Amino acid sequence: MKRSVLTRYRVMAYVTAVMLLILCACMVAKYGFDTGEGLTLVVSQVHGVLYIVYLIFAFDLGSKAKWPFGKLLWVLVSGTIPTAAFFVERKVVREVEPLIADAPAAVAKA
């Protein structure tokens, strides 16, 4: 497994988590204060697209790390729970980094 797979997952986990927090703030503004309806629409659509990209990268990482289905499902769902992706990302990185360090280096052939 390459480090780039883990890096892509980490970036998307953080981006998805931050966008979800922004979306929560927009929802509070929309439903609590009757303002920001247009912004909420835009943020929700952006978060949706980024979450789909997160799902792809998390599934790629999970399949390469050979996670059981329950763990993969938890990682995929963590992008929908505010702040969960921050904690799940840290745990995943701690578990996957030794797999990357133990992997034999690929030899380039000419």
C-alpha cells in the first residue's frame, strides 16, 4: 500500500469534517434565525460532492488495508456525524501507518 492512499484519505476526512461543521452552522442560521437559505443550499451541495469523494478514498483505503465490513462501514459513516471524522481519521492513521512502513518497497523496472 502506498502512502498516497493514506494521504488522500486524510485530506478528504478533514475537508469533509470541516464542511459538515460549516453545514451545521448554516443549518442553525437557516432554521434558527431564518437567514442564509441560499448559502445553506450551496454548502450542502458542496459537502455532498466532497462526501462522495471521501467515500471513494475511504473505500479504496479500506480495501487495501483489508478491513472487515463493520469497520469499513463505520469509517464511511463517520463523514456524516459532526466531528466524528476527526477522531476516526486519527485512529485509522495510527492503524494503517504500520502497514505502510512494513510494506516492501516497490522496485521500478525500466
